[in-house]
Amino acid sequence: MTADEYILMIVKKHRLPNEIDYTTQYRVIQPLKSIIYTWAGSSLCDIKISGSRAKGTAIDLCSDLDLFISLSSSTQLPLKQIYDSLYNHVCRQGIPARQQNVSIGVTYAGSKVDLVPARREGQYGNDHSLYRRKTNSWTKTNIDKHISLVKDSGRTTEITALKIWRENHNLDFPSIYLEMFAIDALRGRSLSAPASNFIYLLNCISEQLSTKVILDPANTNNVLSGELTGQEKARVATQAKASISEAYWSSIIW
């Protein structure tokens, strides 16, 4: 088996289909939507699949689904109160929930789902404001732009492989940061060399992660590379360097 064949095999092993199966729609998504409808009331604009499932880079090693909850721009509550209100509402339903950075992670009917509450910036368009719990602040972004950038990048195989590597080694490397880092690093490289591209990515992480600034393409005031502390970046970079030195692919990604 060649290195390219190995990477493709591992990606195929862990990659989830983009389409949501009927059972998940019926047993997970629809009940959660009903709970969100009750919470949001007339402020709700939309609930849609976002994150890795929408981008084609979802894997079975981390959260199954992301539900992006779009609230009207006329919603009066501050973003922190919106976030806390949704968390409390979910908990009152007896659903196991955990507060994450911009999302609320829940486990429902055996599936892990990240709920992302956001308020539209205006009456039209897809720009939204989200609460950032890690820094007790807020940020503006556009998930539709993120989805199209990743889907159209030609790098979904390498991004998926990097997410698998992240989970294999229990690393904290936020997905949007990882995705934009990978797209930037691989710019100009072959679209049909997954193994050499993956090793190149690990080299870039090892050598550049601590200093390279990665901006949110939907809002250049949002510094994605600021999502990790220097210590957290050092841990990811150290593992990348260690992985490069491994003699066998099965010790790098599996």
C-alpha cells in the first residue's frame, strides 16, 4: 500500500456522509429543533446544519452534528444572555449539556450535537454575531462563507486527515482555525498528493503554528490563531514534530 492509499483509506474509514440519514433526522434533529423553537419563539430565523457535515469534512471521532441557530437582528438580549439562556433551557429538558467556546455541546439519542446560537447582524445577509465564552467577548462571522471556502478549496481530504490526526492525539485545535491554516499552507500544492501534503502540513504546524497569524476570511478582525494560547499551540506543534519523525504511517494517523 502506498502512502497516498493509506491516507485515503484512513479518511474513508472515519469520514461521515454529508447527507443526514433519516433516523438521525427523525430521532435527533427534529426533536432538538422543537426544543429550540420553544426557546427562541418569534426571534428564530433559521436552524441549519453547519460545521463539518456541511463542509464535507466530518469524522466519526468527534461531534456528529452542528446546528446553527440564527436569531433575528431585533433580538434584544445581549449575546452572553442568549448563550446562557439556551444552555439553561436545554438543561431543564434533562439533556446532558456542556458549555464550550461558541457552542453548547449536547448528547441526544446517542448523538453528540453542537448548538451554536447567533444573532444576525442585520435584517438581510448571513453575517452573525456569536458569544465567545473563552474570552467573555463576541465576534462577527459568516458560516456560509466558511462552508463554501472549505467545500470549494480542493483540500477536504487533507483537512479531514488533519482532523483525524488531531483526534488520534487528543489535541485542542479548533476546526475553523485548522481548516483555514490548512488551506493557507497548501496553497499552490498538488491537488492529488494527499500523503505528501499531509506531511507538509505537519511540518508547517511544527514550524509556523506558534507565529503564523490566521484571520477569519469572513471577518478579518477575528484572529482565528488567537483561539489557542501559546502553550496550547506548543502542544500541537510538538506532536506534529513527533509525528513527522515516526517510522510508520500507522503511528502518525490511524
